[in-house]
Amino acid sequence: MIRSRLLRRVAYVRRNRCSVLVAVLCFFILLNPLLSGSMIGATMLATSLFVILLLAVWALRVRRPFVWGLAFLAFLTIDALVADRLGETWIRPLALVATAAFVSTVTVALLRYVLDRRPITTDKVFGAVAAYILIALSFASIFGLLQVFEPHAFNAAHGNGPDGRLNWSDLMYFSFTVLTSTGFGEITPASPLARALVVLEQVLGVMYVAFLIARLANMYGRERRQS
């Protein structure tokens, strides 16, 4: 009996790989405030993000050329992040660019999978949630890159870090508030470029929900006509 249940659960996970991706992404979000305060914790978070993106590649069952492209981006990302953690701050822009490109590439692959013309499945629903989370993480990386060139691009009520910049956990929190259009809390954009990026993320967030609802409604209408 126990073995039968275990096999059914394994079969469910294999059919709905994106559910594992969503669970790991949520766990990653919860870990951020606990680990981002120390150098070791920040390194662990960077490594965790890399593992999560590899999990996304596994969930999408992508073709080999795409995997090699992601592997190259992953190599650049890990090298830059390790160098940054070792004190080579000059390489921080490259680390942020590589991270943003890596996350964005996986996000686009997820969106293509979710919004294609094939029937909506449970796995696609989980994939839609995962893509939404990754959009926020992509913009968090872009906001971090902006801070390299404009240290005071954002104002925070609780005060910025020692170097005048928000840390990754704050940027991620801010990105989710922008994407979900819940309004600004204690963090607000201060520079014109920061405001432009915020507007772009807000538009993408609204468009994503609209496209997803239209996709589901179209599928539901097609099933009714066929019945």
C-alpha cells in the first residue's frame, strides 16, 4: 500500500514537474530574509537560484541546443557571483546582467510553454505561477543592476544599506509589489529610469494576467462548443 502511494506521487510529480518548481521558488522566497544578511547566506541563495533554474529546465523538457545556451549563461552567472562574493566588486554588473539574462531566458521558455495552443493542464497552471514569480525575480536583478549605476535610484523608509543600495531581499520584495500592482509601501522609485522600469513591470504584470485569463477563457469556450 505504501509503495503504491509512493509510486502514484512520483508519477504525479513527473506529469506535473512545474509544481515542484513552484514549491522550490516559494521556499527560496522564504529563505531570502533569513540568509541574505551574511556573506555565506548570500552565497547559498545565489547557488539556490542556480539550482532552481536548472530545475526549471528539467520541468520544461527543453531541447538540447537550448540547454547548452542556458549552460553557458549559468557558467557566466556562477563565475560572476562567486567573484563578487570574494570581493571583486568590479564584476558585480556582469553578475547582475548574467543573472537577469539567465532568469529572463527561463521565464520566456516557461511563458512559451504556458501560452502555446495545446490544452491547458495542471502542469501548465503551475508553470504559469512559476513564470509569474520568475518575472518578479528578473526585474529584481534589473533593479539591482540599476543601483550599480544609480545608487540612490530607490528610496526606502527603513533606510538603505551601508552603501546606499537595497539588498537582494528588499529588491525582490519591491519587485513583487510592482508586478502585482499592490501599490508602493516603504520602497519607492526615486530616479526617472527607475520609474520607467517600474512602469514597464506594471504593464507586463497586467498583460500577463490578461493573456492568461484570455487563454483559459478561450479553452473553456472551445470545450463548450465541442460538447
